[in-house]
Amino acid sequence: MQQLQFEQSWNKALSTQDRSMIEELFQQTKELKTSGVHFSPIRLSYNYKKELLITVLVHNFTDRPLTFHNTSLVYRTLEKIVAEKNFTIPALSVPANVSMPWTFIFSENDYHTDALNCENGLLLLDNK
């Protein structure tokens, strides 16, 4: 059965309002798939460095831990790929059958300038 967990730094820093919103999203999405990996969107924004921040609930529906070592992710709409980057994140390990929020940061060179205008975009593992 899928469980919701928060990485330690998230657990300390998350506001009560954001935690409630993520818990509600988890309840709505925890049974979308029964296998593989799925990303449920939470927030899309830019920071002061003009980096694109894509916050998602990472659902690991597999029976093994999910790690990010040179893992290619794409953010896309139905029409096109808006952002893509290879991620190596030692701090992010999502245990089997666990969902965990995370923010993926795309530098200015990794995304198209109209990224924030792309409603209904999806973050996906790029299995090239």
C-alpha cells in the first residue's frame, strides 16, 4: 500500500498549509497507477536566479527504491518538451511504494522561456 513520506529537510521546513495540501493531493493520487513512477504536479515557479522550479509529488509505485543518478527528466505539454535535464540528487531516495514531494530545479539553459505559460504540463522520466 502506498505511503506518504517527507524527506527530513521538508519535514522541518514545510508549513502546515503546504503539508495539508500535499496530504490531500496524496489522497487524490495515491491509486492513479499500480506500477512505475508517476509525478503529480504541486507548483511551478521561477526563483531569483531565473531557475524553473517544478514541485511534484513523486510516486514510486515500484518494489524497489527510486534514486536519481544521471536520471533524465522532461517537463512537457501535449505539444512540446518545455524543459529537460539530467538529475543526480544524492539526497533524494524514494523507498518502494512511497510518495514524496520534491522540487526539481531547471537552470535557465534547461528550459524554454515560455515554461511558466504552459498549463497542464507533465514531468516525466525520459526513457531514451
